[in-house]
Amino acid sequence: MSRGSKHLNENLAPLRRFLESRLGAPWSSVHSEICATLRPTSAVQLHVLQHLDQMVLVRAAVEDGQVVQAGQLLAALEQPEIGAEVRRAAAAAAQAARELARAQALFRDSVISQAALEGAATAADVAQAGVEIARFNQRYAVIRAPAAGTVLRRMAEPGQQVAGGTPVLFFASGRGGQVVRVGLADRDAAQVRVGDPAVVHFDDGRPEARARVTQVGAGALPGTGTFEVELALAAAVRSSAGGEASGLVARVRIEPRRAARVRLVPLAALLEGDADSAIVWTVAAGGTTPQRKVVRVAAIEGQWALIAAGLGEARQVVTTGAPYLDAGSTIRLAGPDGRRGTE
């Protein structure tokens, strides 16, 4: 048993020896034999039965990376008492149904009252509900593959004790497709829309894959401050074992269908950059007085800055000598010989 749980001490030594003598036998027959011998009316024997109930084992029928088919058994809890509970509930329901039939006959002969008949009907309904509860527990004592897929990780070993709600298997199915999740900065996420195409490049060297944006996060993730974007792959990506691959590292290039309108300016024209804003000096056509503009930078590509807003109608920007300009400066545009200057 695991550390911190009760061990089979000397009071339970006979139970240990009995279990060891039945190694390899079906658990249902072993459990039935124990229950037929021990009586819950005895305090000592009830203590033994309680320890036996703690020995709920899980039978894992698959390994990590195994490809399985829909409906295939993945794991099962060895709980024979569930079957006994179903049979007991079914017997109780049958008895309640017979008593209801007798009560109906007696009521027709005016032997019992309406209240007695309603009590028998209620008892039959309660007994039938007990059958449904027992069958529900029996149905969830086994785990079967909901679809064809791959067992990515088995998180419990055969013979391990597991509590209710504990994950046992990490399963991946290609039925709903495969997705890639990336984190984008706010200015990039604002340009992405559901349905935008993308290209996925995998770091393990496999061929690139086409994808499409299926979801754009509405809020930033607390840990990274990025917006999560989910993309669905157009074709399945397989592992070396032939199942669905999972956990791969990839780089994604999203191609927005409604790209924002930007203007290109030389990177040398940008001054006093702060986050996505910067200063640019512009010159009107034929003018000699520069104007200071605060612009919003969408991205930087090589020696060019992509300006999303702030330039207005300006067509010319100052590059050489821009750091020395102020509100009262005048400039001369470059002539044919390339000479230019500021005053």
C-alpha cells in the first residue's frame, strides 16, 4: 500500500495469506468467497471487510503510445461489489413491482385504502431508481475509448489505488481534429480573425502543414500576458507509432485575410521609440518646415517600419539630421547631387 495508508498488520495477516494463496484467480470469485465467510455483524470481521474495500484495484489494459479503436477497453476497476449491488437493486425492484401488483388487486376489491396503494407505487418507483443508480455505477466502472485514437500517457499502474475523480489516462483522438495553440501580443492578436489561414512549421523537421484559425482568446493569459490563438490543422499529424501526434513544438505564420493598412517608412526616420509609438518628422510637398508626428508602429521588417497610424497625408519623412530638428527648424530637400541639410 502507499505511504500514509493502513498496512495489513497482524490482525489482517489471515487476509494477507488468503489473498496470496489466490494470486491469479479472478477477483470476482475471490471477493465472493471472502464475503461469504465474513459477517458484517461482527465488529472484527467488519473491520476486515472495510480494509478489503480499500483494496480497489485498477486494471490498465493499454500502454503509453498505444493506438486503440473506438469502444476498446482502456481500464477497469476491480469492484465486484458493483455487480452484487446491481443484482440486489434488481431483486428489490422486482419485489416492489410484485407488491404493487398485489396492492392494485386489493384496492380494486376495496380491501386497502388509496393511501396504501400510493405507498406501494412510491416504493416501486424508489426501487426502480435504485436499479438505475446501480447500473450507472456499473457502467462507469470501466473506461472505453470514445473514438479511435492514441493513449498518450497512462497515469496509473495496474494494482494502484485510485480515488474518485483521479485521471487515469491521457487520451487523444483525431475525431475532432488536431489543433495548435500559440500566444500572440495584443497588437498581433487584434489583426487575427477566425478563419484566417496559417502555415505551421514543426521543429522536428517534418513537412509544414496548413491550418486555419478557429478561436482567438478574448483576454490575455495571466502568466504570459499574451492572447491564445487556436488553429485547426487541415491534415492529421501522425506520430512514429502511427497515432495522433501530440506535444510537438512548432512555429506558426498566420496570414490575416483582413490585414490592417500600413505605410512603410525608413527605420532611420523613427525617433524616441516607446512600446509601439515613435516620433517621425514629416515634410509637406515643396515645404521647408518639418512637422513632428507621433505614429503607431505595427511592425518592423528589416530596414523598414510599418506605420499603422499617425502619418496623416504626409508623403515625405526626414531621415538624415532628424534627431537635430525642433519646431523652428527649416530644411532643404536633397538635390540631384544628393546634398541636403537643415537650418
